[in-house]
Amino acid sequence: MPDRPDLSVRTAVRPPARPRPGPLPVDAAGTTRTPVPDPHAPARDTSSAPRAAGPPRDTEPPRAARLEAALGDPFDPDNPHGHLALLRADEAREVPEATEALLAEAGLAAEFVPHDLGGRLTGLEELARVLRPLFRRDLALGYGFGITSLFAASSVWTAGSEDQRRSLARVLLGGGRVTIVHREVAHANAILRDEMRAEPRPGGGWLVGGRKDVVINAHRADAFVMYARTSDGDGPRSHSVLVLGPDAPTAGEVRRLGRVTMPGMRGAHFSGLELDGVALPDDALVGAAGDGVSLALRSFQTSHCLIPGTVLAGVDSVLRLAVRAATENRPDGRPSRRGRKVLAGVFADLLACDAMAVTGLRAMSLMPEQSYLLGAAVKYTMPDLLREDLEELATVLGGRGYDRGPLYGGFQKLTRDLPVAGLGHAGTAVCQAVIVPQLPALARTAWFRTAEPPAALFTPGAPLPLFDHRRLAHSSTDDLLTATLVGVAGRLEGHTGHGSPHAALAALARAFVEELRTLRVRCATLSGVFDPQACALADRYALVLSAAAVLGLWEARAAHGDAFLGDPAWAVLALSRIGRRLGVRVVDPPDGTVEAVLEEALDRCRQGRSLDLYGTRLAG
């Protein structure tokens, strides 16, 4: 646990001014933005027949390409934004100032402001792609510079008044930062321990006090979005959301405390925050009193998918390091037999995780009222899968995994950073709180009854309606991905040839449908109480959804003739690994499956392309 800070400094809420954002210093890659479809257009057909969604976009969004180019070759020792500079900053527990200056000049904060408020945020999938160049290099930088501002502002984008939304947008567009002050969560880590309390003032407004020992960017935030306790009870109306803006409070003290040493994300700045009798006006309240838990359930959907969808880029980098380690100094330039299996398996896992994350991100634009469960399942499942993958990659890296230099030092850094980025057990508990109460109703009313979602859900890069935080809900009656699982499995039924990749895929799909049938029986009798049985069933359910995302994406890509993602090999390997985690009986991948997946990974590494669904060009 971090040491409790003992340095107390009284400050005004407003930190030093920052330069206003400008354009990136590198020209666009020549691509043009795809027009966004009308969000009020009639919904697509959701029948169970296969549907086309339009060809995928095979180029990186221009802003992502510009950021990748501006950050440059990470292996160049003279690059101020490369691995060497970032690792040195991490060792010194310092913010990489040169790279932060680049991001400020690029106006990265505008990515977190909705388009209707003057920002660039039109869709979460595109935002994740813009952020991946940053997260490929340094998770702490991705969090510390900006993405935390989005998580803090999300409740205001979701339920704030127009004045609140515009005021917070001005802070971010002016180069400022916003940070979040979480409520206390049971069995939490230091970030989620302790909380603020607020009570109504007799003459109007709120009186706020309390202390949080670990708040990211507390020392330099221009505004704080606080989930403060406003009731002594523990029910859903126990907390409210309050905004402490850049203007100093009319009474009381805001104390920014000393820095806290964290085991990971050492380049980010965590410190304490203490409020003593701080008076806030009525209009500091977001939504209504007691809306805090409800707002968290709605607005945190964005972080549930964005965290895995960006952190995945860091694991992508480590996989490329492992490929380098496994192939260097080998006469044929190919890994050993054991290394081939690990590298292909982790690559398949990475694609499966990306399928789930991208599906969740796209769902929040396509069908925001139905994305609640999917977002929680993404956050619930992916951190564990990615941690397991890092453990496998450690066996390939061998002694290089302990290297602290610019070539392989990113592995140890990511291993330290990942638990802090994912909030560990606390993040799992929050997602269990979303999933477990829904399981009985889903088993009785949704599974094997819900209509399939449109194929656009499984088409990365295809146009989306404008994303609107205000449409997010925290309950749903349908289960989109289980419908996809059942539908794709039915359409694969004709493939029965022994040893055929399609037959193996059909057998795996049937195995997951049978698992869903078993879950339906076991979950229908649950009471919704959190006990070991309910949590174990939530684990299994989330893995079934990850399998469904793989099948949905494979089918959509096969319909458009994608040479790799439309081929069954990666999906067979990914599903067989998910099945083994579930303990269900799965067929062994046909001969050549591992080699086909490995060859794609090696080819992408040779060409300098990412190992995610997009396969985009990298700077180094």
C-alpha cells in the first residue's frame, strides 16, 4: 500500500496556466474522414440472417496517424519520445515533460470533449485508435496526461446541465485537466479508499469535506469531479456528483497533499487531496442529489471498454518484443517450436480481446441503451486475459524480460503498470456488481430469445452514429452477443468435414452454445446475491461473451473477404484457448492453424504493423 503522505500545502484550485492547444506538428497521412451517418436514421434490420456492413476502413484515422508519426520511432535512442526517454523518466519517477509538451501542442485534451461542445469526440472506437499510439509506448503517460480527464468528465457529459458541460469543455479545450475523486469501494485498493462527504448548507449549496490519499493529477488539476457521500446509508442513493471548478471556493480550504509513491505507473503523479469545509454552490451538483451510483453505472461504461481497448496496445508492443527475442540469431528467422505456440496463442488472444473491446466501443454508438452489460463484461474479462498473456510472453523473453534498457525494458514496465491501470480486484468487484444481479433475468428472458444485432457492430472502422453520453443506460433487457453466438453457430452447422478449419470452428461454436444452455439452467435459479457460485457463473458468462465477439467479428470479416480475419484459423485458435479457460471440451485446432496465425504475426512484425484488429503502420 502507498505510504500516507505527510506534506500538506494549501493552494488555490487553479494551477498554473497552460498553452492553448494547437494542431499536431506533422501533416495528415492523406486520408479523409468517413462521413458519420445520421443518428436519427431508421435502425437496420436485426433478423438472424447474415448481413453485410460495408467494407472496413483499412487506414488509421488521420489524427491517430499524425500522433504515431509525431511520437516517432520508439527504438531511436535520440527520440525524446522513445522508449529510452520514457524508461528514464519512469526510473526517475518523473513525468516525461517533452512528450507531455508535444501532446499539449497537439491539443489531445480536445479528444475527450464531445463534438457538440467544440471538441473532437464523435465515437469511442476512433478515440481508442487515437490513443493507442500513446499507450503502445507508456500506459502512465496515457493516463497521466489525459484519459483520466475523460473518465472524470463523463458524468458531466452524461447528466450535467448545459452550463456545466460547457464550463468543463472550456477547461479541457483551454489545455487544462480534470480529475476524478472516486467514492469508496469495499475491498478496494488505495485509489478507491476513503471518500468525500457533502451535506446541504442551510442557505443553499453544499459543504464538502474529507480526504483522499491517492488521486491522479490532484496537484495540477483545474477541476475535480467528486463522487461524494451525501447519505449515511449504503443504498443506491448514497452518493452524489459534485464539480469543484477552477474558481476558488467561497469558503474552506482545498489542500493538495504530497505525492504518493505507487508500484506502477511511476511517471504519473498521484497525490492526496483534502477538503476542509469547502462551500460549493447549488449548481455544483450534477444531476440530482443521490444520483451518484446511477451516474457511475452509466458513465463508467466508457472506461470499461476504453481502458482495455487502449491498454491492449501496450501488450501489442510486448508481443512484438517477444517476436524479436524469439527470432533474433536464429538461422531461419523463425521461433523455436515451443515459442511458435506461445506467440501464435498470445496473438490470437490479443485479437479476441480486441474483438470484445471494439465491439463494446462500437455498441455505445450503435445501441447505447443496450451496451451496459457488454461494457462490464469487457472490463471484467480482458485484464485477466492480458495478464495471463504477459506471463506466457515472459517464457519467450527469458532473461531479456529483466532487461531495463530501451529494447526490452518495456516488458517490466508494463508488468508494473497494468495492475494500476486496471484497478485490479476493485475493477473486478465493480463489474461483478453490474453482471451478477442481471444473470437471473437474462437466463429467464433473454438468452436464446434476443434478436441478433446488426453486423456493423462487428465491423471495425465502419462509420458510426455520433456517440452521445446522454443516451447511455444502466439496465437492459436484451443480450446482444449471446444472440450472435447462437446465430453464428446455427449458420456454421453445415460444416462437418473432419480436419476442416470451418468444421473445427463449428464444433467450437456448438460447445459455447452448450455452455450457454448450462448457464441458463444454473443462472435462472440465482437470487442475485453475491456468493461464490454467482461470481463463478459471472466469470463463465463473460468468457462466453468473448467467444461470441470472436465469432461475430470472424463472420463479418469473412463476408468481406478479409484474407486473415475472414479465415477461420485465428478464430479457431482464440476460441480453443477461451474454451480451455472455461474447462469445456474443445477440439484441437486442425494442422496448420498455429502456423497460419504465427505467420501473420511474423509478417506484421516484419512490415512494422500493429498486432491488433487493424494491422496499422507503426513508426518503429
